[in-house]
Amino acid sequence: MTQRALATPPRLPPQPPRSLRFAGMGKSGSADRTFGALGAGAAGALGLVLIGVAVSVARIAWPSIQASGFSFVTTSVWDPSRGVFGALAFVWGTILTSTVALILAVPIGLGVALFLTDLGPPHLRKPVSSLVELLAAIPSVVYGLWAALVLAPILRTTVQPALAKIGGPLFRGPNVGFGILCASLVLAIMLLPTIASVSRDVLRAVPAELREGALALGATPWDAVRLVVLPHARHGVFGAILLGVGRAVGETMAVAAVVGSRADISPSLFAPGYTMSSVIANEFPVASSELHIAALAEVGLLLFVITVAFNVAARILVARSNKSAAGAQA
Amino acid sequence: MTPELESAYSGRKLASRFATGASSVAVVLALLPLVAVFAYVVSRGARAISIPFFVEPIGERGAGMANAIVGTIQLVFLASAMGIPLGIMAGLYLAEYKATRLARAVRFSADVLAGVPSILVGVVVYAVVVVWMKQFSAFAGAAALAIVMLPLVARTTDELARAVPDSLREAALALGASRWRTALFVVLRTAAPGIRSGCLLAVARVCGETAPLLFTAYNNRFYNDSLLDPTSTLQVQIFTYTMTPNDDWHAQAWAAALVLVAIVIVLGVVARRLLDEKVPG
């Protein structure tokens, strides 16, 4: 093309010339509709899975819901051979292990998160962050194996005898290593990365101006954390803890390996217990009767309701926290 | 600075130093179990790993885990074949139609689904697939793993595709490309390195998933003849051996744990590499 031709631009036709159209250009409407429908189908399938989980678990649980009624969650006798099913001991075990695990994991997880965002030396933040992610990558069964063969013997020989000297209702009873304490410890290890990485993200979302403002006014790093960062991020941090609760309640294999598998209600941390997820893991594959399967599915239904409730609450809190941070930044 | 201010400030500085120390202690406490688990898995696993471990099927003394290794590979491939395309489709839809009510609802339920205990996925697949086929099968196990992967892949794709700048979309549309072409050949291609890395992480995650396999793929002492037979996997075999009082089997479990952890870490490292390479834009 010559200079002169460029100087007077040609008038463009309303449609590109035939040679410039590519295949299917005029028919893009129907192809777009197909694409949209396929995508909507895939996305819908994803949405339906959640409903599908609820419906199909409830359907298998139905015979048990009819047979046991409300006593299912108020009694603790679990005897498949007589067909008597009460799940209170599992609920108790789940609450006890999750609580102890959270008491251990929340302060440590928050400490790690603050180290990564505000307090730690910058050059250490990246490697520590990767290592914490590695902690999350180890499969649950491997933690179970380690807890059963390494942690439980240590608890039996050294930790629990020492704790027994303190005494009290928490630290007494049979000392076998396996039990609520061992399960809680391994749970705490597994919760740590969740709590640490979600709170790290939430703390990072606090606008830099707020931090810088505090530091410019003479605040020490800890003052900035205490007076500016944490108050700003508190909902998100709470959400991170709730996500941790959801994980604690649902964690199965590692707990099943060390919890002791006995449907008892005891305040002692040394005693063997059972949790909702681990009883499903241990008994579902060998369940003897229709009603036994139904009762285990009903435990699953309880588990589903609890974890969904915690996750929904946590997601809302974390999303709101990150959004308000983004809003303050804009 | 006045002396009073000076002393107040030194107090606060002390507090800050104390807080930094406390957070460092938290880091040490968090990394302690990581080191402990690694040390045991590597040392005990390396001692127990041997050639028969990789070539002999499950059995008594001197046996290996060959059929469990094959089983895990089978399940993970089949699950990826089902879960990854569907997850990418769903994620792309969520990103391209991000404001629709369906997209918002699905995005939220994917997040919630990712938090549902994986053992419940096993219960569902048992109720639907195992009861329908009247037997445990590798296919059922793979379906369970695919469901575990689905929200992970979909949400990664969604996040990354939404991060693709709208100017690229507008440029494609202005050149006359249709929406589906724009989505597949502009958005998906731009976000591809991150999506690949996300998919690898999802694969790494299901390599270790055990709970959903307990009553779907179940277990098998022998090689499974077809995908419709129950199959052994490394994950389930580790759990089975953990629960026995037999030292030989414990050694086998450590070896299997080493293999599993090695797979997960290699996948994780490759995923990170892919992510670091993407930069040219």
C-alpha cells in the first residue's frame, strides 16, 4: 500500500469483505448458545453435586431416622448386633477432639500468620510460607500412620504419665497412647496450615496505608498489629478459625487411626473415643445390616449439616472481610 | 523525646520484640511436626522400600504393593479424565458469565462443597454407583475422586479466567470472534499455565485421598481385571496396614507413605514451576 492510499482512508463497507470472514462467523449465535448451555450444564452439575450429597445421604439414612427418631442424637448406646443406634458418643468425641485441636492450633496458626505478614523478617517469610503449605500437602493417611506408630507410643511412655501427675478429670484413666488426646494432637497439626494460610490472606488484605499510617505515627510493629491490623481483619480471622472447625469436624483418616474407636462418653483425654467421621470410615465398609448402614448414613447427615453450616458462615465472613479491605483500598 | 515518652516507647518496643519472638516460636512449633513426619517417612520408608515392593502384589512376608500402585494410578487417571474437563468447563462458564445468578450460586456451592468431608462423597458414590452396580469398583472410586477434584479445578479456573484482563476479551470480540471462541482461544489460553498448575495440585490432592475410597474402590488382594472390579490403592493399603499389629506390614506402610509423599511433592513442585514460567505478558 502506498503513502497516498493511507492518507485518504477508504470508506469501510458495513460488513468485512468475504475474504476476511472466518468460518462460522455469521453463525456464531448458535455456537455461542451451545457453548453457554454446555458451560451452564457443567456449572449446574457442580451445583447439583452439593444438593445430590444431601439428598442421597438423607435417603440412605431414612430407615434409621424413622427407627430411632430423636433418640438418635440423645442416647449413646451404639450396638449394631442388637440394632440399637445412638450417636451421642460420636458427637461428643467430635466436639472434644475439635475443641482441644483448636485450642492448640489457633494461637500457633495465628502466630504463624502474623509472622508471615507483619512480624517476621521479610527474607524468611517466603520459605516459611512454602513449608506451611507443604504441611497441608501431606495426605491424611500418612499423618494417621505417623500418629499411630510414632506419636501414640511417645504419648504413652512420656507425655501422658507427665500429664497424669497434674491430674484432674481431663488427665486420668487408662494410658494406652491411642485416644482423644492423640487424635486431637494430630488434628491440631492438620488444622494449622488451614488456619495459618487463610488468616495470612486475610491479614494481607488489610490496606497497606493503614499499616503505614500506624507505623508513621510511631507505632511498633506489634502496636500496628494490635491496634490496626487485627481489629480490621477480625471477621476474616474468625472466618479462618471457622474453616478450621469445618476441617476438624470432617477430618477422617488420621483420626480413625488413633482415636481408639470406642463409643464412650468420658471427659478424660486419655480415654479412647470415636468421632462422627471415623465411625463411618471404620464401620461403613463392614456394616452388617440395612439399619446399620442407615444409622451410619444418619451420622453422615449430621456431619454434613454441621460442616456446611460452619463453611457457609466462614465463607461469608472471609469474603466480607476481603471485600471491605478492597473497598477501603479503592 | 521527653524521658517519660522515651520510657513508654522502650516499653512498647519491648512488647513488640516479645510478640515477634512469640510468633517465631509459633513458626517453630508449626514446623516441628512437619520435620518429624518427614524424618520418619523418609527414614523408615527408605529402609522398607525394595524391588519386590514395586513388582509383587499384596500378600504376606516379602510381598509388595504392585497392584496397589497400579490401582492408585488407574483411579487418579480416570478421576482426572472425568473431573478436569468438567471442572474447567464449569470454571470457564463461571468466569465468562460471572455476574449471573447461576454463576454466583454455583461459585458459592463449589466453595462449600470443597469443605464437605470427603468421606461423605464416598457415602454418596456408594449410594448411587455401588448400590446400582451391586459391587465395589475402581470406577466408583474414580467417580468419588472426580467429585473431590471438581470444585478445586472449577474454582481455580474461575479465579484465573476472571483475572484475564477484559481488554483481551474486547479485542477478540472487536475482531469479530464469537464469545465461545474468545473464551476458548483467548481467555483459556491466557490463563492456561495457572490452570494447568491448579489441575496438578488437584491431582496431588486426590493422590492422597483415602476416605472416599474405603467403600467405593474398596480393596483387592489381586490386580483388578477391569474397572468394574474392586481395586486396591496405596492410600487404603496404608490405612489397612496401620491398623494391624504386624511389623512387616508397618514397614510396607512406611514404604507406601514414602512413595505417596514423593508423588505429592513432585506434583507440587512441577505445579509451582509451571506457575513461575507463565510471565511473558
